[in-house]
Amino acid sequence: MIINSTELDGVYAIENRVFHDHRGTFVKTFHNELFTANGLNTDFKESFYSVSKKGVVRGMHFQNAPDDHAKLVYVTDGEILDLIVDVRSGSPTLGRYVSLTLSAGNAKSVYIGKGFAHGFLTLTESATVVYSTTTVHSPASDTGIRWDSFGFDWGVQQPIISERDLSFPTLAQFAGKN
């Protein structure tokens, strides 16, 4: 397992250990000592997964303090374009983003620290995305920014998006409140 920093302090692209044999594939997605040695929070409180159709955009989600959390994300089936946006008030990289492809085939993960909005576009007919978070989901703290408000070209003309995700404020509106 190799933990690589990205352009955003607090976001890490992870190359997981993959083992192949005549039975199939085995992937290690978490290693407490390695995460701790790299300063990453390892105290995960909840785990979720979503299954999405091709062309679905989910995001851009995060939780406000005191329920903000770090998140570990990986794909067990299919492929996604994963996107992380800095929404930390006063951050020198506020509004900047990192995108990467996560898939069952490349077995990569992304660790997202507190203060980042997260979302993805499903690239294959379906994709199963697993999320582990360091706080329990809090509906009162759950929020987001609009998927199309920070200059990223998703490369899709008519994405499938929930009404909730369409109702989020833009990045500029969110940043103006903080």
C-alpha cells in the first residue's frame, strides 16, 4: 500500500495492495499502522456503499463541524471519476479540486480529510462505491455545494442528479457565508 499526497493538503491517493491467484483477487484497503504513520485518522465510525448507474453524478457532499469527517473511498465494481473540492474557509486552496479515476480494476482508494466536498460521476454501466467515515452521519450537519459551481468539466452533457444535490448552494455562495 502506497499513500501519495495530492495538490490538496489532506487528500491522499492510495495505491492498495492487490493479490491475484487462480481464485480471483484480494485487495487490502486499510492498514491502521500505515495510515497512522502518515498522520491519517483511522477511527472510522460508519461505512456505506452506493450503487449508481452510468451518468449519475453524486455530490458534492460533506458535513459541517462538529460532525465533519475524514472519508476513505474506493470502488468494488465498475469505475468512477472521483472529485474532491477544498471548501475550507481561509484555505489557500479554497475552491481547488483533485480528480482521479477509481475502479475495481485499478483498486485505488482516496482518503479525504475534513473540509472537502466529495462527489463522483459513474463511468461504467454501474459502479459500487464504498465510503468509511470518521463520524456518524448527522442530517443536521449534512450539506454540499452544487456539482457544477467550481469550474470542473465533468465531460457529461446530461448527468443524472438528485433534486437534493441540485438544491445545494454554489461554491461562491457557500464560501461567502463562511
